[in-house]
Amino acid sequence: MYLIEARDLTREYSHGRMTVPALTGVDLDVEAGEFTAIAGPSGSGKTTLLNLIGCLDRPTRGRLIIDGDDVSSYTPSMLSGLRREKIGFVFQTYNLIPVLTAYENVELPLVLLGGGTRSETRGRVMSMLSEVGLAGLENRRPMDLSGGQQQRVAIARALVKQPRLVLADEPTANLDSENSEAILALMKTLNETMGATFLFSSHDPLVIGYARRLVRMRDGKIALDERR
Amino acid sequence: MLRFYLGFTAKNMWRRRRRTLLTAAAIAVGIMYFVVFDSLLAGADRDAQINTIDFETGHLWVSASAGSDDAVARPTAENTIPSGQALAQAIAELSGVAGAAPRLVFPASLIAGLDELPVSVVGVDPEADPQVFRVSQFVSSGRWLERGEEGVVLGRRIADLLQLEPGDLVTVRTQTAGLAFQAVDLAVVGTVETPHPTVNQSQAFVPLDAAQSAVGAPGRATSIHVRARAAAQVASQRDLSSLAKSIPMLACWDPGWHVNTWQEAASFLTIGSTKRTFAMILLGLVVVISVIGVVNSILLSTLERVREIGMLKAMGMDERDITAVFIMEGGGLGLLGCALGTAAAIAGNAYFVNVGLSLRAFIGDMDLDIGYPIADRMYGVWNWTTMLWAIAVGLAVALAASYFPARRAARLDPAESLRRL
């Protein structure tokens, strides 16, 4: 069974009387534990595909099955629940909550999940921060961290709840090459040690080079799908 | 989870601390105005009731004509009680009565040299009157009246206008029951400056027998005033009802006479309902200020945090969670506003309860007659119920006002929000 099964996934945007297709009839299967890059030029539909798989957006047409559940007919509340439990996100602009410390940003997904005791939560957050190399910086706010450190916090936040799937939209686009490489290495290590499935978009050859599978997109369609 | 949300709310409020403080201050000012305004009006009401009882009517009064007529009429056989002194003594002996005193009130002109001033002459029993009224306690110069003397005690304002001092002579010109003009020369024995402006501005007190002789109404009184032995300074209608029923049982009672309570003379009680209207208008103002302040603050907050809202939704917060986040911020603003407002209201009210508000600051040296029997200074009262109401309304309105911008934020499309720069 695939973790993600997308069939004829189509997304069109309406601008007045015009309808602009962003994604057209995409079929994609992703197995659990994969480390997949979605590459392509700007406007090729990478972010749209990630948004649909991440249940942040709804397809105009087609079916999407995540972890065995057809989410096409899910209500907004059910989609929130799915995101809360099974999906972690990493964005180009980090999107950390500015008023929260690094610790609190990583703690937030666990708070939303509920269930754990305070000491359990603290243990998981501190261990995750340590995994991404931020031990000792847990009390800093995002504005007091470098771009690379902020992205590490974002990765820790995405992984702390041990999701089935991590979606990363251009995760290194705002970083220099040294930091980019460090982040990619970290993601790959976490993919191997934690078993989380990574699906990330990029048009950076360095990023693409790290992927074990490359899905290349053009004009809203998959132009190439190769495993390495 | 609640602990995290509370911390998150506090941090977001601190992040926009200037806006938070401005919104909270607006709510606080509204609450303070409402509480202080209500306190001053309640204080004015209380003082007016006390002054009416202490200087105008006593708790009850018996008259020969029904109801209260503000205009002072020339005494006639129809509007006066014969043997007023005897009736007052009979009433004074009833249980529950602290004192009873007859008064004969009539219009007159005071003449001092070339100056002439229309006044109300109040004929009083100098010994019985202080058992009902407190005029004699406010002698500002000279002394109070003595029985049988040809003297007059003037309201302070009258004495000032006619430039009279104790020891001076003044002529009282009036009309007898038979419409004949009568002029009597009296020695000014004292002046009074009371908390009741009407007494100071238009009343001249003379011994009852001198008054009766001036208008040719021997033994008569226009009214008999009664002070009850009530526990409360401002006795209620219910407290006075049994006494009001026992007076007409007296053997000397004439069925044409009427027993009135002080409330019937208190025309300002109608101002009480106006007061309530004003209080409601002010409360409405608190509501409007809170709504505008909170809606503005929360709406701006949601507009500035669109990406953050998108991220929170991506992490799995649903519409209810996002709504709760912003409603808690609205509630926080309300709470802060109420806390500041309560502190300001307590401080402001403490000032007005102890120092009061001088009306002279608004009207200068003009004659103070605003149709309200209070002195030139309004005092506040402590009314904790009003304060609790103001806090409850401020908080409830802040929570309700934050609901709509919060719902708007909760309905944002997550993908769209995350794209926003």
C-alpha cells in the first residue's frame, strides 16, 4: 500500500471568467519512507501539488488517498485532524511563530495533539532540538536565530510529532549553500533514522542531487519520474 | 493546552503592546466614566433626598390641601390648619415620631433701604422646628430664633444680596388673608448657610407667632412636619406607611387634611429616571468604545498574522481553535481594560466621595438653582454593583466583539494564507 496515491489530480484557479490550470491530471504514488524531490521551474505546479498532498488545498478534480484514506471527501475539520496527526510542514520562509521561543515552536504540534504529560512533552521537544543541532538555543526567539537555525527549528517542529509524511516547499531557497547542504543532510538523516517520508519541492540542483527519487514537473504535469 | 493558549495570548498582546494598551485604555476610560458618573448622580440623589427631608418636608407632613404645590401661596382659611401648634403636639406624642413642628409659609418682600427682594417667609416654632429640621444647625452668623421675639434669620444668599448682618433691621411686607398689605420691621438675629440652596437663596425664618400675626392668621399653620424614628436617614415609603396611617386616627383630625410623604415633594425623583437614562447612554458608550477598540485591534491582528494563521492551520488547528486564539486575545484586551478601568474608577470615585465635585467651577458666582436640592458640591457614593456591571459588560462586549474578526481569521484558506507576503 502506498502512503500517497494521487489519481488524475487537477487544480484550476478561477480569475474572473478565466480558468487557469495549475495542475492537470497528475498521477503519483509515494511509498512510505521515500525521500522524493519535486523539481521544475516556477509555475510548473510544484507548490500546488504539495498543497494538495498536504491537504491545505482541495483538488478541482481527481482523488487523493493518504495512508489508505480517501481524503477527497473529508470535511475541513477532518483535514485539520489529518494534518495534525500525520503531516509535518517545512516552508521556504520557515513560518515560525515569532512570539514563541524555539522550544515553544517545536512544542506547539504536541500541544495540538494533546495527550502527553508535561515532562514527556519536554523530553520529546528537547530531544528533537538536540537532533537538529539546536541544544542550548531552545529559549531563543526566531528573530534571535540565523536563517539556518530557524529552518532547523522548522524541521524539528515538523518532525517532533513523528508524522508519516513531511512536506517541504523549497526548504533551502532562503539559505546559503553551506546551510542548504547542512539542512539537506539533516533531512536525509532524519528520513533514515525516523523513517518519515519526505516530499520536497525545489529547483536547486544541490537539493535535487540529494533525492532518491526525482519527480520533474512542467506546465502542471509530471514530465519525468525517476528513481535513483 | 489552556496554559499554552494563555501564554500565547499574553505574548501576542505584548507583541502589539502599544495597540493593546490603547485599546485597553479606551475601555478603561469608558468604564471609569460610567462608574464615576453613576456615583456622582447616585450621590446627588442621596444628598437631595436627605436635604429634602432635613430642610423642606421632614419625613411626613400634614397639609390642608392635597399634594405638593411648589408655589408658595398666601395663607387662607382653606389652605391652613387651625391650631397648628396643638396638632403638632398631638402628633409628637405618637409612637415612632421623633418630632413634629408646625410651619406657616407665605410669600413676602424683604425691604432693606432701597433694596427689595421676594422671599418665602417661614414661620417656625424655634424649639420644635430643630426636632424635625436641621436649619438651626447651619447658623453661619448670629444665632437661631427664640420664641416670642421680633426677629428673623435669613438665608445667607438673601443676607448677602441685601447686605444685611445680625443686628440690622429689615422690613417684611406681605398680604393678610383679607388682602390687606402689612409691613413688619424685624431685627436680623442670624443667617443660615445650609446644604439646601433654596433655603439659602429664598427663605427667611421668623418665630411662628410673629408670622401668624403678620398675615393675620393667628394659631394657623400651612403644614405640620414630622420626623419619624426611622432607622435609615432616608426612610422609605414602606417605613413611613404605618405612621402615615396612624396620624389620621387622632381625635383632632379633620378629614379635609392630608398626610404626605417626603417622596411626594421630591420633584427631583423624576430626575432619577433621567439619571438612569444617562447611565444607560454612558453604558452604551462603554459598549461602543469596547466594540470599536476590540474589533479594530483583533482585525488588525488577524490582517498582520495571515501567514501565521496559515501555519497554525497547516499544523492542524481547525476553525474552532483559531477562533479561540483570537477570542482569547479579545478577552485579554477586555480583561486588561476592565482592570485598568476598575483601578481608575476606584481612584476617581475615592476623590469624588471624599472631596466632591464643585459646581462653582462650572457656574462661577451665579445663583445655584439647578432645580435639585443639593449644595454647590456633588459627592459620589460607593456602588460596587455598578462597578461589577461595568466590568461584566466591558468583558462580555470585548469577547463578543472579537468573535467576528476571529471567525473571519478562522475561515482563511490555509494555502492562500501561506502564500501571502
